[in-house]
Amino acid sequence: MKRQTFLPEEYRPAEDEPFMNERQLEYFRRKLLAWKQELLEQSAETLEGMKDSARNVPDIADRASEETDRAIELRTRDRQRKLVSKIDAALRRIETGEFGYCEMTGEPISLKRLDARPIATMTLEAQERHERRERVHRDD
């Protein structure tokens, strides 16, 4: 069994410490788990809300409005479902020791980028190159 890493509540990863040391990994693991928990709670709330609002509305305009709201909510939840799978992938990368390193170049991803987007798999430069290539090769 893995031993628990002590992490002060006010801890933030710093550039002057070894990259992806135990404390940094624990910080990002906790951040990812809290984010995932928040998404799952929101999803459960949405399901409850949709059950409650599943009623027959006689006015056609009200019904259309309710259906539009429901479609938007479902699209949002689908995006969040995909986000949960990216969070799970990031947690697996923490376990395998690959977290924090660019999947394209192998270089460390900046701590600021990881703190803002802990599911990032590429450095900012590699992500920009990837997006430029995607735009060029997109079939419009």
C-alpha cells in the first residue's frame, strides 16, 4: 500500500522544487479528485432535476423552451462526462509517473499550465502546434 504524502493546506507547486516530486503529484492528484467529485455531484443534481421536470406542459411555447433547456443541459453533461474520463486518464498518468510531461515532446509541462488545466497532456507550444496542424488539415 502506498504511503500518504503530507501536504500542507496552503501548498502550491513551486518552480524551485524538483519537478513532479511527491508533493506536487499529491497536490495534482487531490486537485483532480476534487474536480471529478464536483462534476459527479453536478451530474447527479442534473439527473434529479430532470426527473422532477419531466412533466407534461400544455403550452407549446413552454414545452419548446423546456426541451431546449433540457438539450443544452444534456450537452453540458456530455462534455462533463468526457472531462471526467480525461481526469481519470490524468490520475492514471500520476500513477505511472507520466503526469506533467508532454506526450509529444517529453518535456515538462509548466506548473502554471498544469495548475490551470491539470488534464493537460502537452506543453503550451506543442498544443499550439497541434491546433495549427488541426486547422490546416480540417475538412471544411
